[in-house]
Amino acid sequence: MSKNELRKEAKRRILGIDREAESAMIVESLRALPEFHSASTILAFCPLADEPDITPLLSDERVLLPFIHAGRMAFSSSRRFHRSPMGFLEPEMSEADYEKALMLVPLLGYNSKLCRLGRGGGYYDRYIRENRDRIRTIGLAFSASFFPDFSEEEHDATLDAVLTPSGRMSASSAY
């Protein structure tokens, strides 16, 4: 299956699950993680309808949210939002500085190597690759998001861990 076909299949699968219940389980599991408690900075996201609803976490003062400017992703501490040209909710463009962070990564799917299937823009892949030395990544996935055999491409980011409603799958001994 091509990535576009996988994205369509992922969206179809996600429509068939109880997203509210699964989102609540993901948020509860995330709050229980030691690395969530110890993180001084958390890079999060404003969830779309087919992504885990993490809005209960967004009021945490440690949370920075992404925006896109000049083709690159950056993170802001602002809580003033607007719709981006791509239709996403984003904070105003005032880049926040941080040293180390836990990054919560949205995804449509992931494979057995913890490679994520995103929306196709490559913003998260580039950000993760460019900042790998200062971030730990946890993909947040619904139960329907696992595609064990999809083939990643060279530019695709591999996550440190994936958190699902039923538990966490990890590629790193640090998790």
C-alpha cells in the first residue's frame, strides 16, 4: 500500500473506534509516566479530530505548541491561537527556547519499528531529525493505528516510544 492509501485506511479505521474513550486512556497513561512528570518542557500539539484528544494536558505551563513558519516547525508558549493556512489551530508565532524536552507526536499510524505515518508534510520528521539530541519522542496512537508492515522511507522519523490505550511499545531502553 502507498502512504496515501495507508493514510486513508488509518482515517477509516479511526472513525470506527471510540476516540473519546481511547483518548482518555492515553492521557491517563501519559500522566502516569515518570518521564512526563520529570520533563521540564513538553512539546505537544493541538489535536485534530482523528488524533488523540490531549487537550486536558494543554493547560500545563510546561507545554509548548507547534506552529509552521517559512516551511519549518517551531514551538511557542503562547495561548493565543489562529487557524493556519493549512487549517490547523496554532499559537501565535513566538518561538520559545528550551534545552531538553519530551515531545508528544501525533500520528495516523506507526509500524513495528516505531516509524510514524504522518499527514505527509514532513514537518515532524524534519523537526525530530534536527533536534534528536535534545528531545525524547512519544507517539500517541489509537488502537487502530498499528500497521506492522508499512515500509518507511529514508526521511521518516523513528519514535522513541508509542503510547496506545492498551500500553506502550518502546524501541529505547530509556523508556
